[in-house]
Amino acid sequence: MFDVTWQIVASGIVSPEGPAVDRDGNIFLVSRWTGKVVQVTSEGVVHELVDTGGKPQSVALLPTGELLLADAKNHVLQRMTRQGELTTIASRVDGTSEEFLGPNDLVVGDDNVVYLTDPGLDLESPGQILRIELDSGAVTRLAIGVAFPNGITINEDGRWLYVAESATARVLRFELLDRGHHLGPAEVFIELDGHLPDGIAFDAEGRLLIACCGAGVLDVVASDGQLVASIPAGGPGCTNCVFGGDDFQTLYITEDEQQAVLKTRWPVPGQRAYSRSL
């Protein structure tokens, strides 16, 4: 079923991560260790959009065409135009003077709300999950003590928030309660036998795809939490995955060793709801 052949879309991007794809086939992503956000055109040409001076980790496209940017070193969630102009949405938890630890990945949920993993820069230190209202910039801490929360997404019916807990090699899920103002208790969705989960995305049949950095595989997990496949991901340093394309059936991954974005045709489309892509 998973007869996957990877094709390099673009290379020469140092530490690529956190991609999102628009309807015209443009890929937006970060070069996290150089501090840059870049665009790969539909023809495979790489353009630098902005140097943040920090450590950008991921982007997500908004319906306006603007991007959201999580930056770990600058401790912020920002909004970015396609011309590279940055404005800060939030950097502190409401009612405190505490800076974000170091944002990593994000998903845009219902009601114009962003759910953000905030692990910091130390794999051994506990992280948190934040809820941020884009309209007001209000920030609520939803969970603490998560062992390096990384990739994040929501299932199609909007009930469950899934989070890759990298330091424990497992994926957690939390029920979204009270329109996402609160989370239910953490449930272990899958333990990955030493594979380090990074970016995650659902396909249209409810399977969770997990980019396992270091193991060099894309783990595919059924909706009941059973591992159904571990697919070689084009290199050991696969960091994230996202769907895109006109029919949303092209799967893109970022891979550190080749400094590249790769793509393949997936057997079914990706889940459009709650994707970082449009």
C-alpha cells in the first residue's frame, strides 16, 4: 500500500523544518540553525524571506496568505507577510512575566486559535503547551511538564489534540474541552520503540504520519494507535511532514542530512482540516 519513492524538490537548505504549502505549490519553511525563513517556488527555486536572528522552528499558512512563525530562540509567535515583515503576536503567558520557553510547532484550530508546543531548547527540560488567540494575543497555558513537546496537530473532527513527546519517544493526545480552553488528561496514543517523533500530520483516512528524526523513517499509525508501517524517509534526519498540492495528495518532508525538501505521492490525500498548508 505504501509504495513510496521520494523526489528532491529543493536542496541546500540548512536544517530545514516546519514546512507549509500553498495552493500554487510554493513551500514555506525554516532553516532553523541559520535563523532564516525561506520559500521554495513551485519551480524549485529557493528564496530567503527573512533572517529572524533567532531559531525559527515552523510556519503555518493563514487564509489571508500570511504566515505564522514559531521562533524558539526569540521566544515568540509571530505573524509574517510573504515579503518577510514580522510582527509579534505573543511572547509571554497571560498574567505572568514569563517568556515562552522556546516555541517549536503549531496548529491553527477553530475560532482563530493557535495551539503551540513550547519545549525550549533543552531536550531534558520539561515543556508546555500553549493556547493563543490570534485576534487578541491572549495566551493560556494548557499543559506543563511535557517531555519536549514537538510536532502538534488536531484530528479531523476537532476533538483531539495530538502532540509528539520527543524525549519519551511517544505521541500523546489530549481531548479539547470547552472549545479548547482546557485539555483532558494526557493519553498515550503510541510508544515508538526508540524512534524520536518530530513533525506529525494526518492523512484523510485518519492515519497519523510521524517523521522520526534520527531513525530516518516515517511511521504510519492507524486511528486506533497501531503502527501499520515504518517507511524509509529519504534520509536519517527527517524532521517534519506536511501535505499539499491541488489534490492535497503530495506529501512533503524536510530532511537534515541532504539539507532538502522531498516529496512523494501518498496513496490518499492528506487531511486538510488543521493542516499548516492551505
